[in-house]
Amino acid sequence: MKRVLITGFEPFGGERVNPSWEVVKQLNDLMLGDEVRVVARQLPCVFGDALVALNAAIDDIQPVLVLAIGQAGGRADITIERVAINVDDARIPDNQGNQPVDQPIVENGPAAYFTHLPIKAMVEGMREAGIPASVSQTAGTYVCNHVMYGLLHRLNQINSEVKGGFIHIPYLPEQAVNHPGTPSMSAHSVEIALKLAISIALQIEHDLQISGGAIH
């Protein structure tokens, strides 16, 4: 049986929940037909430790697809990341108090990695389902980018055919209550979007040739 690994983070930055894990945990043991099982794992919001946990999960599960999910408070839609850059530059400390500044994730590693996901097809599928979605050109420089870069570096090192990438999601409504004026999205909508993301990523080999760029 084929397996899909999907990860979410523990809460960070003073939040009591992290929407990525609140939704991702609902997908654990989801069956897609008779051939694909989804396995969910939580990652610590800690530089270094997050990649240790991710790599251990990859070794354990041997997935054909890895989707890492993270919180992007302030974003209004589901954003599928195009690129991860080789730098940790933390505006706030992680959950262990680490705050690296201008440090490479992988010493002498490539400046960046592009996702393996059919990002434009995934965005199109979500929009067709009535869920706001877009391509993102930056995963930031915090633990989310750290995980995305580390994931793609690992898959590149082992010359794997496994697809991998990162998706950011907005706050849940119960979080946005404490951030007046900040967008949010229901857990139900995010769950639908992530199920679509998995299905499309498994089915589509060549991405759509449609615009997904940004002016700024």
C-alpha cells in the first residue's frame, strides 16, 4: 500500500493551537481508494528538531508524497509554496528559545529548492471547490521554510521520486478572534483543501501552464 505523509506543527508564538496540526490530525489514517493511506505526524516548532522528526517519519513511513503544512497568520487563503531558501532568520524565538539569524539550513547547500508539487493545478482545484488559494513565492525564514528546505534537500540527496512540498494555511476563526481584522479560514474548508491537494499531487505529473506569479 502506498502512503502519504502529512505533517503539522505544534502551537508557537503564544497561540494555544496551531491550525496545521488541528486539521492534519483529522486526516490520519484517511484512505484514498484501496491503495493509498494518509499518515499524519506532528513536528516541533524548533529549528533542527523539526527536521529530525520529519526525517524519522520519512524513514518509518516510506511515503510516495510528503506534504508539510504550517500556519501563516495574516494570510487570507491557502498558499502553496513554490520555493524554499537556504537561510534561517528568525524574527521570534522557536519553542526552545532558539533564534538563528542569517544561518544556513544546510552548510554549502544550494541557495534554494523548488517544490516537487503541481502547485498551479492544486491551486486551481481548490479554487474550483470554492476555497481561496494561491501560489506563494516565499515560505518565510522561520521554521516552516526550514522544514520545506530540509525536506527537499533530503529528497534530492536520496535521488528520490517522492514528491514533496509545503502549504501554508490561515488562522482558524478561534485564533482570529484574538487578532482583530486578521483573516481566518474554517478547519472544514482547510480539510477539504488538503484532501484535494493530496489527490491532485498524486495524480498530476506535469503542472498546468497558467499564471501563478506575483507583482510584489
